[in-house]
Amino acid sequence: MEVNNIRKQKRYFYTIREKLAIIDYYNSFNEFGERIYSKNGVYKKFNIDHKCLNDWLKNEEELRNVHEK
């Protein structure tokens, strides 16, 4: 019986500050008012799941309110 070595990636929990920094990175615009980074580029750069970013973007206002307190 062959046993495959499967490496499980450890789950990383982002702080609110890190989440907001990634959101701000995604929301960067150039001088022409165009978004500089695509969601796909952000997923790859920060090695995050697409669902994470989408959830953070939906809850951006709530994250900012919690961070201010």
C-alpha cells in the first residue's frame, strides 16, 4: 500500500489591520481613475482564497468600524 505525502497548508488568520491593508491595496486607483489591481492579482499576491477577499469587501465598513474602536 502506497502512502502519499500530502501536505496540508496551515490556515492563516488575518488581523483586521491586515484585512484592511489588503482591501486598500485592491481599491488602489491610478491617475485615470482605473483600478490598478484585479481581484485575481490580489489573490495571487497575498495567497488568499477568493472567498476571503469577497467577504472582506462585503464587510469593509464593519471592519473599519471595529478597527477604529
